[in-house]
Amino acid sequence: MKTAQGGRMTGIRFFLFFMMVLFLQIAGPMEAHAAGKAVFPKKATVVVGESATLKFTGKAKKITYSTGNSKVVKILKKKKTGVVIQAKSAGTVKITAKAGGKKYVCVVTSSPIAPELSLKVGETKKLRLFGAGGTAKWSIRKSAAKIQTKNGSGATIKGVSAGVSVVTVTVGKKSYSCRVTVEKSASRKVTMKARLTIEAGKTAVLKLENNKDKVIWSSSNRSVVRIQSQNNRRAKLKGVAAGTAKITAKVGKKKYVCRVTVEDEKEQEQEQESETEPTYSYEISPLLAPFNIFYYVRTDDPDVSDLAFEDESSVFYASGDEKDRLVLCENLFLDVKYENRDTARVKDGYIFKSENYKTDGGTFRLQKAEKTSYGWLGEYEDTGRTFNCAQVEPTERYLIDTYTTPSMGFFEKLDAVQKALNDLAVYPRSTLDATQKRPSTPFPLLAVSPYPELSLNDWYLPYEYSESGLLVNNLYPFVLDSLGFPGEIAAVAKMLDSSCTVSSGVFHYLVDITWNGEKRSYGGAGAGSNHPLDSSYVKETFLFDGSADDLSTNTSMDRLAQQRKEYGDLAEKDAEYYEDLITGATYAKTIGMGSWIRVGTEGFNLSAQSYAYVTRGCRYDADDEDARPYSVEDIWVDGRYINKNNRFELGTKFAEHSTSDIMIRNMSYTDKWGKQACGDVIFSYDEETDTWFSRAWASFSSFTSAVYSYEELPDDMILTQEEVRAMNVDGNADLLPTSGYIYDGSVYPGTPF
């Protein structure tokens, strides 16, 4: 084989080229600036303890940076594209950039308070004071916001009306300002009762909640119900005679209708007597304090399906949030002992669950919903009764309170939370119903992943998922997959400072947090595998009887984690058998040196079929059991293109991926140790020579046994453009593979197709 003109790449040049490519893949696209006048910011503000980058744009062979006072603002890192600085103490300094014989000066204010703060009307936020020293004097200009509390560590600011205020703190002879922008609070939904009952001759008030606009009220039958008085928020109604009528409140083009029933006085007295209910007792306790998700409600009430406990006031409500309620958890868990499964009653009570995870505990108002003739529940009505509960909090607040300190900076706190979650978080584990065989995937399977950084995923789903699941999985607060983990950190970041921005990271399990101009990446996934648990192993461990084995009383995260571990050990034992069939020795023996396989598709439908190619690469010992097949990606095999998700793309042509890898199957050659070998050889594109070279010789990695230079490659380890065109690389682009093995769960793993 002949090489293209232009010479061959040396081993060192090749390795450096690869490292550059790898860096670009990790770092992402670099910012490009048009050549022209140099630009350096003239002013900047950095909060004490935080860092920031002052960007320098423009051509210069050498740039030097200096600070007027390193005790106030320190230079952390210098580079051609800018300088990274850190504010050490309150004050003002000049950062000077010298380039091409010219000076560029940026006046940096190292402020003990954030330069900007945003909040909504009625909302309060803490404006912290960092590293100022001395006595702090606070003041505010304009009335959009006000200072509620103030001390040496900061001030609490409350939004009063839409607009802008300026908060100033003076320490010694220096003053620092924060621009406070107050936005209107989110408007609440306008609502009105759908039904109302009035006694003939009596009056009642019908409210149009949260309305501020003009209303036109009307009655469909004034001989039954008459409107005595009205305004934009309510109407006073009088029952005239027995019957029904519709009261309509028209706001613009929107209509709100209430069906009003007027009853005779005698009939209503009889109905009230027949509807008298016993007064039941209720005791509310969080199942896992201090988390605000699940609760045990001890009560003598035989049916609580129409009850709710509303938290009227919570410190975790944001403007416009609906009030959080505790409602009956109707899911029947496999590991809970029930006295009555029809009503979901456990011993002496029920399991309730928070609707929105926003409650902070304290006082709850008992509400009752109306049961209609259709069986479903209408709106909740307040009963006037209240009940107390221990203080609780969402998982984000728990992480902040437990693993951070007030003296930490924003990113220090996120680092601490990341470290805590690395220890606390566990991966979700589903439960399979051992009594229901899956019709679509009755065998274990492999599936292509929607995430390009992952390889083929193994799935052990011979049975249907259990609809009930386990309470231990739901009660443990940090069951987080590769999306839930970064989502939890993002929620913590927003709770720390709502002004931070959150965006997707470079991988699906990462999230980027930007605060005060600095961006950092966080994330991961819970520990452990996702191998499912056979329901036959599940024990009733939530007994609600106070015994030593009861997980519902005096429980803890450690006890829950231990129970999950016991189940996990059982799931892993089963998985060992399945692993051998689809990833282990049996799998390797079936595949041989390389083969097409039909697999499932991870996502909403695992049984959706895809095709992948797996290989053991270049081996001179085909019986080597340590060599496990691996799936290839971004490569041409047998005239077909396999994408970065390991999936064959039907119809894709070579012109669309003209620099991707190329595989020659079952190729015989002499390897770099001088031994005769036969196997799948992968050729990678080299831009400098416009050829493809063999990975079997010129290794990409310095961690392998030897790195050969491009010039040392034998001819059969190089493919020229002419040779590639002659290979008809995309000749089977429109054809599915005709032979291989089935691993999509529809038949016994390894069945030929």
C-alpha cells in the first residue's frame, strides 16, 4: 500500500496531535475574536472571596498583568486571553495589562456585598457582608425595597413594590452599593367555587379569589337567587326560593360559574342532622425526620381518602406557589404491612405524602374534599381544625444545613454538597413482579443508549415492573440516577442564590452552574448498579408496631441504606447469572472475534430493535477468555455506518462521515510483536497524511505497551484514499445485517438470526 504525499507523522508528533484532539473534545470550542483593537474592561466589581476573569482581546506576543494591591485583589492566573483575579478584602485597586508597549487599566472594586440583587414584591433575601471589618452602617435609597434587619454579617432586604432601590453599606470611610431590582410578584390564578348551597331567606358571600379586574355579575334565575351587592372580588347572594340557579362572574371574555342550590329551611335542618359526622383524632409525624416527603398519620378515622392537611405558611414557598398539602399515599408498597389494602390503612393509621415537597411542618389545616356522584373528589373545603407536626425541610435545605457553613462561599458550599452526595446518593433500583413474565422481553437483553458517552447497556427484565415498588426506595431521600444527581445540585444552587444560572453540562450526568461570572461543573450518579430486584425477595419491613424490626419507627438513613443493601446483594446475585449470558464468558464465546448483534433501544421502549457491532479486536489468541467483546462507534463496518451511540444508522452515506474509523473484518496480519494475528482491524483517519492507519500498531494511548511512529507502519496497516474508495465503504448503507446474534430480549440470548 502506498502512502499519500506529504510524508509520515513521527511517533511524537502523532502523540501530540492526538492529545490536542483530545483536549479540544474535552474543552469544547474555543472563543474566537476578530483581530483588531485590544480590549480590556475598564471597571469590574468582585465580591470578597470570589474570583472572576478579566478578558483581554486583541493580538499581542506578550501580555503582563499586575495588581495595585495583592492584599485587596490577588492575581491567580495569567494568560493571553485574560487574567483570573480573586477579591481578598474590601477595597479598590487597579489591574494593569501591558501589551505591545501599551497599558490597559481596569479599576476593580472588591466589594463586601453583591453588586446586584433581584427579588419579587413581598419576597425577602439575605444580602451578606463578607470580609469588610469594622462597624457596618446600612442605608437604602428609594422605596422599592426596605431593610428589615441588619447587622455585621449582612442585611435582610424585602421587596415592597416594583422598581429599583440602592442599598449602601459603609464600613469605616468606604461605602459599597448593591442595586436591588424588585419585580412584581407572580399573579395568582383567579378561582371561584363551583357549587354553593343557601337556605331560603338567608344570604351567603361568593368570592372571586385573586381577581383585580372589573367583574359583571349575573343570576340565571332571580326568583331563586338574587345578587344583593357586588364588587370585583365578591358578591352577596340571597336565597329567594327553593331551586337552582347559576351565578356568573364575567371578567373580560372569561366566565366563572357557580351552581347555587337554595333549600327550604326545614329540608336543610334535616339534611344537616343526617350528615353529622364523628370527630376523629389525627397525629402527624414525618416518617424520616427532618425530610418533608412521607408522613405517618395516626388516626381512628376508617377512611381518609377525602382528607388533606394543608400547610398555609411555609418558608419554602416562593411567590405564586400553591400551598403544599399532605394527602393519602394510595400506592400500596410491597414492603409495607397493611391492615386494609382497600383503604391503604396500616396499623393505627395511614401513610400520607407531600404533594409539592414545599412544606416546612408546623401547623396544618385539616381539609375535606367533596365526593361527587362520579366518585372523584372535588375542591377541598377547610374544616376549621388544625394539627401540628415536627419541623421538616426539603432535601436541598437539609444538604445546605448539614454540610455547609455560613462562612463558605457559594462554590465552596456546592463543593461540600457534591462531596456529601458522593457518599449519600444511591442509584435507583426497580422491582420486578415475579408473577408476571414480560411478553416483549422475557429474557435479559442489551440496548443502545441515548447517551453517546455510554456503551451498550445490559437490562435484566424477564418480568414486568412491579406497580407497587418499595417504600424503602421512596423513603430514602437520595435515590438519584444520572439525571437526578445533577438536578439535586442545581436545586441546591438555586436555593443558595436564585440569581445563579443552570445549564446542561458536557455530559448528561453533569450540570453547569454559573454565579458572578464564574462557571463550574457538578454532577454524577448514585452509587451501585440498577439491577432490578425480584419481588419474591421482598419482606414486609414497615410494620408500624414499634418492634425492633419495624422500619417505620425510629428509622434513619443508615437503617434504610442497610435494607437497600440487603436487597441489592440479592439483586446482584441474580444478575451474575444474567451477566454471563449477555456480557460474560458465555457472551464472549458466542460472539467470537466479532459479530453483528440485534439489540434493544434504551428509552421508552426497550423492545424497539437496533443493530450494533461488537468485536474483541486484534488478537492472535482467539481463545483468550479475558478478551471481552466491546461495541464500536463512529465507524464503518461491512458497508454500514455505526454512530457514536453504537447504533447502525440505516441509509447513512460515506460522504456524511468521511473521516470516521473504518474496520476490516477477519483480517490476517503480522502484529507489532511479530506474531501472526487475525481479527477485526480498526483504521483511524490522519488529517496530515489524508490516510487511515491501524490502531493495532500505532496506539492512541501512551498507557499501552508500545507506541509506533506512522513511518514505521507496514503497508497493510495504512489505507489510502484510493483504497478506501475501492472498498465501497457505504455499499450496504440501505441494508440491515443479514446474520448475527439476537440480544434484544425477545429470545434466548445469543440465538442466531
